[in-house]
Amino acid sequence: MSFRFRRVHRLLKTDDFSSVFSLRQVRSNPFFQVYVRPNDLGHARVGLVVGKKTAKRANRRNYIKRSVREWFRLHQHELGSNDYVVRARLSFVRNNRHEAVEALASLFAKLLRCRAPSSS
């Protein structure tokens, strides 16, 4: 099992982001909004949106993106074949990073529970 975060695991094109946003399956909390859409690739992909309203300084925005990418890299095998767009809503720094990452993990857990096939 590889824990690499290669280019194929990223949403890069505007059309990819738009297709995830248009499906509108979303979960949110104070830190993040996570949009999801199934894909046919056999692996998960992630796109990140961190606006200037969330964090004015580029180094803060980059820190948020690095933190989300690292969480995704470690958990990508559990996420199935879906495209995810993570939109940061609240800035965080090293002091409260753990709280933000736990919030992100709980959002992904909610999405996976909702998308899991029901056993009947």
C-alpha cells in the first residue's frame, strides 16, 4: 500500500471542480466544507479551496492546504473512488491544527457513512 500523493490524486482542472460542486453533496463544520462526487478512476482525488477571506496571508493558506493534503495522503485508501473538494472556512495555525484535522476526519467519516451501500 503506497501513501504517496501523486498528481493523479489531485483535482487540477476547473471542470473537475465544477462537476463536484454541481452535484452539491456537501457536509460542513466550522473549519471545512467537503463536497463529494463519485468517479470511475478506482481511487480518491482531492481538490482544495482556501480563499483570501479565510486567511489573508499566503503562508497561512499554504499551511492549511499542506495539512489537508497530508491527512488525505494518509487516509486516501479508506475514501473509495470519489472526488472531494475541501473548502476551508476557518483559518488555523499550529496551535489548533489537531482540532482542525479532527474536524476534517469527522466530515469525511460522515460522508463515507452516507455513501456506504445500505445492507438490507
